[in-house]
Amino acid sequence: GAVVSQHPSRVICKSGTSVKIECRSLDFQATTMFWYRQFPKQSLMLMATSNEGSKATYEQGVEKDKFLINHASLTLSTLTVTSAHPEDSSFYICSAMGAYEQYFGPGTRLTVT
Amino acid sequence: TQLLEQSPQFLSIQEGENLTVYCNSSSVFSSLQWYRQEPGEGPVLLVTVVTGGEVKKLKRLTFQFGDARKDSSLHITAAQPGDTGLYLCAGVSLYNFNKFYFGSGTKLNVKP
């Protein structure tokens, strides 16, 4: 139980285009999902908290107009990186909130050329 | 400064050795989780500790939550190459169960 999927696992896009990443809780419902960014050899950096049916809460320094989050159902949250730039290249990880813990997706490697 | 200080940051040991990773804070947490992450993958939950003084064992891994619920340790006995990875601790706020504070991580390399 408590499986979270993420799609795509890898994506390469050109500078200026937008990319959507999906995060799904496969066998449980998640009112709250989280989006993280991780740089090489570092811990997780929380970008935003996504609550089903309401606006996401963004961490300080994260541009809400650039990183659009939608949590349309109890099993799906999406992160759209708009007008991507090479500095947006990173490993993006989502998680879904269980009873006490977060369950993480496998991550999405985004490369912007 | 991080709310949850994790140490050591890096650890490179030989197969068969024992090791301990620490997570320390001056804040009290409602619970604490330990995760392991392998390169290119998402973190995988290892354990959740909730009660002060609690000890949980997962095969060769022993997790302990401090009596005051401010700190935790992970002890690995007879480490194996398969234990290699990034270990992360995460404390949950007393006041908001959706607020997690992650440690900076411990990169463990177990050499055969």
C-alpha cells in the first residue's frame, strides 16, 4: 500500500516551453500533497504544499506563477513549470500525505536545453 | 540554520562495520520519520517513531526516538553495500501535522 507514482520520470524540453509533471496516489486518497526540488547530493527543498480543492501554499522564494500547482482530486496533483529555463533543470519529487507520514513518488528528472 | 541537524553528512565504511546517524533538534516533534533514498529515485519510508523513548527495529536497522521527542538515531549493524544511500530524517510539527522539517541528509557509502 501507499504507492505514489510520478509521470514522466524523465523529460527534456527546450528553453521557453512548459512542462507538466503528474503525481498520483495509487491506492489511497491524499488531501495534501507536497512538491520538492532536489539538487545533487542535497536534501529535499520544499517548494509548495498542495491541498485538494484549494490553492497551493508556496514556500518563500518559489515563484507561484512559474511553478503552477493544481490539486484537482484526492489522488492527483500536477506541477507545471512554465517558460522553463536551464536553471530550472533539477530533480522534482512529489509526495502524498498518509496518516502520519509522507509517501514519495519516484521523482522526475527535468532537463531544460 | 536547520531546525533538524543531521550528522554525519558523509560516511564511508567497509562492509560489516556498524554505524550510527543522528538527528538533533531543540524543538519537540509529534513524530519523526526516517527515509532512505537511492540516486535517481524518491525517498522510501523506513520507519515512523511517535512515542518518546521508542525503539523500533527493522532487520539490522535500529531506530530510537529521544525521551523528549527532540532527537533520534539510526543504528545499522553489520552494514552491507545494499545499505548505501542518502538517509533523511524528518520531524513533524507539534502544531501542524502537514509541516515536516527535513534533516540535511547523511550520504552513506558501504564498500564491499
